[in-house]
Amino acid sequence: MPPIHPDQRVAVLADARNLYHSSHSVYSRNVDYASLLEAAVYDRKLVRAIAYVVRAHAPEEETFFEALEDIGFETKIKELKTYSDGTKKADWDVGLSLDAVTLGRHVDAVVLCTGDGDFSRLCSHLRHEGTRVEVMGFRQSTATELIEAADSFVDLSERTDRFLL
């Protein structure tokens, strides 16, 4: 795959729920999305930045969504579903994957900000189509198969001073 250069067009797709759970389980801290976006773009041409979030009707949730938009992310919001047996579910795997495949045709690189191994097949597909795939996540909670499927991996744990609030 080609190296990173300033003329590359890039799309940044952030799995906010995965990043939240990873940063809280390991560090009990929040992700600095401004620093995340800046590092993901890396002096290239940002085409689109999307944060995939779940509305769970928690305090400060709307403030967080607005902050993401102020930083430069478009937010895609899914409602948390509660099933009759009490289980709760809301994930963006299909939506994020469809956006990545669609955007992959219009950019040189897709940056996936997640540790979810379910996206390893997506990485392989995008790379096969000629799109560079970069993954940013916390090593302790990033699936090995996702790291191996990407062109590059940025371990957010190596720079907690930059990537955590």
C-alpha cells in the first residue's frame, strides 16, 4: 500500500461506543476526540468524519453529541433497544461497514477508530479494493485480527496524555 502523503483524501469513522468502553475499562477516562481526529487525519485532506453513537438517555449525552459535532464529526445516532428479556443492544457494525465501503470508493484512506474484531473482514475488503485502512484503538482491547487486517495500527495506549481527557 502507498505511504501516507499530504494529497491523500481520508475518511475517519469512530465507533464511539467501542472507544468509550475501551477507555473506561482500562483507564476510567474519556477519549479526546479532537486529538483523535487530528491524529487520524495527519495533515491529509479530510473528506468526512463520522462518529457512530448510541442514545441511551444518559446524563450529558446530548452535550457529548454536540461536542463531537463542534470538533468536526458528523454524528450518526442509534437508539439503545431494550428487549423483553431485559437485554440491551445497539451496535453500528453494519452501518459503519456500509459507510466505509461507500466512502472507500471516494477516498485514499479509511481510518477506523475501534478495537472491534468484527471489522477485520471490512479491512480486508477495503484493502482489496485499493483503499488504505488504518486502525486506531487501545491495544489491550483491540482484536489481533483487526490489527493484522489493517495497513497500520495506532495504539492509543502509547499516548494516553494525548488521546485521553
